[in-house]
Amino acid sequence: MMYPEEVVAPMREELTTIGVKELRTAEAVDAMLSDGKGTTLLVVNSVCGCAAGNARPGVRLALSHTKTPDNITTVFAGQDAEATARARSFIQGFPPSSPSIALFKDGELVFMLPRHQIEGRFPEQIAQDLIDAFDKFC
């Protein structure tokens, strides 16, 4: 079941207002992730308050680091179903989860932060995991 846009709009804006590019169609996901050049952060956003409520601020904090991915993107689970399904097809070896955060380098998944490593953690902890990945792969 899709969530009404008025419910998810503020959650989308939490990322888009800091420059995260929304991928709302499967074609947009393909155009971004099939290229395989550079580094791309993919945030699978969601309504979940217990995990996504800390994931979005964690991403925001991590993006203030000096080293960040070339592309910073998001899909919204429970809203943009085709885009989310296509994005998840690039995340091999991990069951679908939302929220989750993946980092690709030259088309290869090099870092994954699934929901179970997000929920119950503070935004600063999530940000540190992302910063460590940025330092290693970006």
C-alpha cells in the first residue's frame, strides 16, 4: 500500500533540501546506477519513525564531511514502488530493507547499512559509519 504524498513529503524534503537527488522511476534508477562510474550513495528512505527518523539525520550529518560520494540519491519505499524495486535489484546479497543505505563504487556495491544496523542507533552513529565508508571508498 502506498502512503499518501502529503505524509511522505516532509520525509522526502529532509533529504532533497540538502541536495539528495530523488529517483522516482525505474528509468531514473537505471540511468544513475547502470553508469558504473564514480561513487553513488543510495538512501532507501521510508516512513518508519524508529529507523528512518534517525537515518535521514545521519545522512545529513555525514554529508557535511569533507569527503562525500560523487552522486547522492534516494528512493522512497512504500511510495515509489518501481524505483525502489529497481534500486534494490542493484543491492545483491542483502534482503530488502527500509530504510537502508548503500554505497556503490564504479557500479559495485561496496558498503551497505541495512535497517537492522540503523534502528536503535543515534544519527551520529549512523553518520560515523557513513563517514568511514566515504573515507574508504570516495
